[in-house]
Amino acid sequence: MAAPSAEVRVEIASDDDVVAARQAGRRLAEQLGLALTDLTLIATAISEVARNITAYAGRGEIVVRQIERRGRSGVEVIASDDGPGIEDIDRALQDGYTTGGGLGIGLPGARRLMDDFAISSHVGRGTTITMTKWAPA
């Protein structure tokens, strides 16, 4: 993987930060020439994971960067926090499951919106979500 040519870090602690992270993702996707639909999908996925940070961990970070892999360009989003972690990742990825009283569409929705999606979580130590949307080949 080549080094990213563009990277934006957004500290997440409030709704304003969620908006800033969404905008950063849209801008980078636009610079890469992704379709308007993909810009919206990326922004929505960022909203979902960033809102989980504010709801469950209180604060964290979203990193949005351009990546190159196997001759393709993409937007990679890394959402990380030092919050309580996710006890049951498989269950958290099921539609309708929530521990916070929401609709339970955040993580499964974000996973559907992006091309690649991975979660690493440790109870009591936090969660990292990495997701990518690839530009058309």
C-alpha cells in the first residue's frame, strides 16, 4: 500500500465534530472523483460511526485519508476511541440491536454503505472501525 497523499484528522466530542468529519470525507472523495452518490454514502457512514463515538465513548477521532491498493484509489475512514468497547461485535452488527436506546442501524448501516468494513474492539479499552469506499476501476 502506498503512503496516503491526503489525510485529515478530526477529534470527535460533539455534533459539530461529527459534521466536520462528514465534510472532510466528502471533500476527499470529491477530490478523488468519486460519484455524488458515493460522497453521500461516505458522509453517512462517517456520521454513523462518529455518532457512536459521542454516544458510547464520549470522545475519539476520525481519520479520513486517501489510500492506494492494487492500482485503485479509495477513501479510508478510521474511527477510534478509548471507550467501553463492544462486547459482542457480531450482535452489534445485526440490524435493530442497540445498547443505547437508538434504532440499531448505525454499525450495520455503515457496513452496508462502504465497500470494506472491519471492527477491532476490546472491552474496557475501546474500538477501532476501518472502512473504505473505492473509486471505480
